[in-house]
Amino acid sequence: MKLLTNETFHSYYEEELIKELINTQFVCLEIDKYMNWKNHTVHILPELSNACYAIRRMYNFSNTEKIKMINYAYFHSIMKYA
């Protein structure tokens, strides 16, 4: 079985050509045409970095319960919904 490479595939909907997208965002998940998450990861890394910074700053001043609250409010929500 030989795989076809560099073939152009045209999709039509109601006689209109659907253009190829390099990347798209679907339900807050950004993926590219190869079903790769790299763009999404690049997008959320700064937000996760900010969350880690907030946890590090509060670590010396707060107890474990407050750190958990910060984690769930900030870091966990980014990981779950971003």
C-alpha cells in the first residue's frame, strides 16, 4: 500500500470551498492541522507561569489549606479550562 503525499484535498460545503486552516481554536483548545497541541501549550504556558509565581510567593506566608485554595483557583482552573 502506497501512501499519497503532497496531495491537495478540497472540501466543499454547499458549493463553497472550505479553506485549509493552519490552526484553529475549538472549545478553548488550540490545535494545528496535524492535530498537534504545540500552539495551545505555548498559549497557556505564561498563564501557568503566573499561577506558579503566585503559589511560590504565598508559600512562605500561608498554610497548606490556603496554598491548596490558590492552586485550585488559579493553576487548576487554567489546566482544566484553558
